[in-house]
Amino acid sequence: MTRQKTVPNVFVNKTHIGGCDKTMQAHKDGILQKLLCGENEVYEYDLIVIGGGSGGLACSKEAATLGKKVMVLDYVVPTPKGNTWGLGGTCVNVGCIPKKLMHQTALLGTSIQDARKFGWELPEETVKHNWETMKTAVNNYIGSLNWGYRVALRDKNVNYVNSYAEFIEPHKIKATNKRGKETFHTAAKFILATGERPRYLSIPGDKEYCITSDDLFSLPHCPGKTLVIGASYVALECGGFLAGLGLDVTVMVRSILLRGFDQDMANRAGEHMEEHGVKFLRKYVPVKVEELEAGTPGRLKVTAKSTESDETIEGEYNTVLIAVGRDACTGKIGLDQAGVKVNPKNGKVPVNDEEQTNVPHIYAIGDILEGKWELTPVAIQAGKLLARRLYAGASLKCDYVNVPTTVFTPLEYGACGHSEEKAIELYGQDNLEVYHSLFWPLEFTVPNRDNNKCYSKIICNKLDNDRVIGFHYLGPNAGEVTQGYGVAMKCGLTKEQLDNTIGIHPTCAETFTTMEVTKSSGGDLTQAGC
């Protein structure tokens, strides 16, 4: 029960104190007297963090560094296919890390084709991709990260427990491990960092025969001909790298691409995918998935219905990947027992600007927050700053507006600040100036591909000295380009400052220092070269 390996094992009024030394310390601190007299409640932990993903780990380690007694509970409920993983959350195990590595695999395939134009003599018949080799290498790296996180928690004296947490009282949780053993723990404060899991379709055959991103990165066999259902960034990223590995990929889109992102950029990213072999089935939704043949992979039949008519279509695929969004993991952790309010439609948790729920001692961070970014670095930043406000007297809050991010589609899309749609909504079309440009990366010129397909755009607020309130980039190395400009936007970047910055030549990032054409002018965007 206590994990204490020495005697005596001292309890007072059902509260575990510890051994001799800790009992003496409790006496010295006055805690023992309060417990004996039944006075103020004394909790087992200062802080319990529910969720061992990026946000939960960052917050727990920061709180422990500040001298607090901290517990982290993390438990991965297996997918319908039986997949589970170690400590670190979605990003490390079934998100950012394996996604970027597999995206890199696809980019290397393109580089091999380009290499021939640069003089590398590579026999066509010897170049092929091995899914098993890639999958094993990626999962081995993830395994090393899982171990590293456990070591880091131990070094910070954070008590990590691989159990499912559920509130039974406002200050008390039940922890159930994989063998069904239950323990109970109390804390002065709690932080919810449970993250999200992929949403299914609620149609016949979805959980039986389809996979999600929770299954893809450890799939033991090459997925073969694949149907990706959805238009989220997960759908486009996964569809993009699968196509980059040489697979036959179709993306079924219900309405628009990359909802919540700048639609001009989203459509350009989608057009590039389509030009490079990804097929799109637009305005269709699946209604049934059937197994035609079992195997690794097998054969599946998908029946889909048009969103604009009564037309139905059928198609055969080896693998069907569902990527239609994610649901917050808040429905089965007893939040009603703690009095925490959640949005009944999506399970998201409303919080104030300090990540505090309606229950003063319970906070929430990461993907489960209502109306906030679902991004790993945002959760990490929010977790660290929250711990410092709670235990170090700090006051800095997380900035949820100037957040740089990148969608790793085959032609990568980086953004920071507002989309054009959101900027118009906030400031009005007449108060904005949008500068934009097409460009041709130098590395694309010799292979003679994608001339003037890359695109850059900034949105400036004319009422505030042409301050840049939206940054958008479609091209290679988008994450690296966007990160630097994200810092500049945090510092109040203006169009004049961009114009006065000397570009690094010849790079893609320099296009932001030479922009002259505005959208309102209707001028020619194409670039003729250096």
C-alpha cells in the first residue's frame, strides 16, 4: 500500500506518515499534533497530476523542483486493436515523434529521386522501402524516450504510478493498475493532463476493421492501399507520408481541409498533395466498412455516401485509417465526483486564464482545454508556468495566441498568429494588409520540380503600425523557418522591421524580408529566380 520498505509503518487517523524519521519530522513540523487532534486535513501529496504526457510531465517535474511532493498517474487504455504504449503521452508514442520520423522517411524518398538530377547514380531497381525496418527503428527510439521519462521523474523524486486515476472525492482519487489492484491517494491540488484519443465514426465495422493514428506507427505490416478518412492535420500528414513511401493513398474529405487553419494555406497544401499522387474523395462520408479478406494487410470494402446527394460509392482498400478528430479523455475519471464542469458536447474542460477549473484546487492543461491549441509545446509551456505560479510566486501566464506550429504535409505548412479568416473577423478587412509571394526553393530548381508552388504570406494590422499578426509559410523546413519568426512576433514584429532585416541568401526564409505584393493590389506573385 505505502511502497515503504522499512518499519515502523506509521498511520494516524488513516493517513500514512512514513517511518521513524518521517514521524519525528511530522512531530517537529506540528503535522503529527494536528492529525492526532483531528484538526486540519493533511494530504498525502501537495500535487497529483493525472496524465503522463508532455504537459503532465513538465508540470510535475517543475513542481517537484520547487520542493513539492508530487505524484503522476498515467495509464494508456488499449486501442480496439489492442495497442498500448509507455510513458510520454501521445506526442512521443503515437504523435509528433513517430509522425515526423516517418515524414522524414518520405522526404528521403523524394531526395533520392532529386539526387539523380544532381549526379548521383542510383540504380532504379535497387531502391525500395522496407516498412518493417522503418517501424522497428522508430519504435526503438520511442522506447528509449519512454525510459528516459521514467528516469527523469525518479531523479526529480516524482512518484510515477502506472494506474488509471478516478476521482471519488474532491481531494481523493482511486488508482487502478492493470491487474485491477486499487489504491487511494489524496492531494491538496490536482492537475488534469489526460489529453485526447482518436474519435471513431460510429458506423458498422469502424472499430473492428479500421485503424487510427494510435495503431499506425506500430503497425506490424505495410498498410498497402490505404483510405484515410478525414481532413485534419493528422489525416493529411499520415496520408502524405504514406504516399511518399510509394503507397496508393486516397483521402476522403467531408467538407474542408485543416479546419481552424488558414484556408488559403490549407487548400494550397492539399493541391500539392493531389498533384503528387494523393487522390481526394471530396464531399463523401463513410457509412460502412466490411472485411473481404483477412490478412496482413487484408482487404476491406468501404461504402460511402455523398454529403450533397443520395449517391453512394464503394471502394476496396487494404487499410482504412480514421483521422476525423480527437476526443478529450475526461468522461471516465470521476470529474462529477469532484464537481468539475466539462463541456457536455466534447468533454473539453473550461478554465480561466490561469488554467483553473471551476473547482479552485483543480487545474487543467493541454489538449483537453476548451478553445485552446492542441499542441505538445503549448501543454509543456502551460504546465511549467502553472507550477511556477502555484509554488514559486510567479505571475506569467501561457500565451495561447502567438503560437508557432507546423503541419508536416509533404509540402510543409508553418504558421504563427491569426489565420486570414480570424484576422478579418477580429480587425475587419479594411484594417488589414496582406503581403504574399510564391517562390521556388533553390534545392527544387535542378530537379525542376514545384516551380512557384511554395507560398509565403503575412497579415499586417494597419491600425497598429503594420504589426504582423499572422505568419504563414508553405515550403521546405517549415518548422525551422516558422520558429524564428515566431520569436520575432512575440517581440512585436512589424512590416517595416521585416523590410529592414537582411535576408540570408539563398534561402526560403528570406522571402519574408523582400515581400512587396499585396493581396489587395492583385499583383503578380510569381518569382523568376534569384
